[in-house]
Amino acid sequence: MKKFNLFNEVIVVNKSDLQNIMLKGEEFGIDIYGNIIDNSSYTKDDIYIFKGKIDADLELIKSFGNKYQLVEDGDRVLIKAFGNWQALIEINTPNATYDDTTADGVGEFEDEGLENIGWNAVDFNVNYRSLVEVLEEKCEGTLLCIEQDDPYQFSGLGFIEDTKVAYDVLFKYVQERIIEVMKTDDDYKRENLDSDELEVLEFFKL
């Protein structure tokens, strides 16, 4: 997955396109690539750095409010959006595959197929954190986040491009983890498993 760290990213928007949509007086969005999206064209694949309505009577630099940093550069507008992170969580969560914005970390997947894997995996001590790490390493998508090293801070939303590929990747990963656990931990030898754990084996075709 590509990490899109709002602390580092500058989103470039065409100035005239931005001014034109502001003059309409309607809600619009700006995605992480600087595309302007009118409210009739929103899709579940969009990841936004802005979504709302703007007063076109205000100066462009002031129009987004004090949580955005804007610089006009000829026919471009450069935007830094990290200051509005809390609002962006609310805007983007409905389209995210998983939410890693709380102190408790990832607790579920929004996709039903991935959530079935996560729910079953925990019976064999395979947690959501390890599943997310596999997704971020092996699957295409975007991790929209704010992250810094000192003091360390992280908050993010994960967007997987192809959930079927992600399903296959996680399914195989959990299969291998369960096999390893059953080999190395006497509590998980087949003869010691309870009915729930046996159902998990069936789910993972083991």
C-alpha cells in the first residue's frame, strides 16, 4: 500500500477549476490527487482532503479556514490538510477498509469477507494488527494518515483497491499461522481444540 502522510503531502489543485466550483455555491470534494469532484460524482473509491461548501466571497487563501494551509502559485493552489485530520476521519471513514485512528487500533474490517477472516482468526491468537500489516505489505491501496517520529504519532485509514485479492492474501496468511500454532503450541493440538476452534479450522479449510 502507498502511505499518504498528510504531514508531508502537498495537494496541488488547479486554481481556476477551484474558483469555478466555489462560485456554484454547492458542496464539492477535493481528493488526495488534487482532483475536484462535484457532489453528483462522489464514489466509494474517493479519498478526500476536503469535502464541503465554501463561501466564494472570501479570499481564496482564507476560504478553507484556519485548519488548512493554502499557497497560491500561479495557476495552482497548494494545500496542506493535516490540520483538519479529525474532520477528514469522519469524511473518509465510510469508504475505508479499516480504521486505525484510535488508541485501541484496528478492531474490525468494513468489508464483510475480510471481517469474517479477522473474526475467525482471533481464536488462534492471530490479531487484527498482524492482518493489517500483511495487507499494507502485500496489497495495493492507500493508507491515509498523519505520522511523525518524535514524538511518535500515528492515526490512519486504510483503503484496499481490490478486496478479493486482499481476501485471498489474508486467508492464506491465517491458514499458515494456524498450522504453525498447532505445531508449536500443545494447547492448539487438534485433540485439544474446542468446538469453536474446530469451526475455525473448517472455515479456513484445515
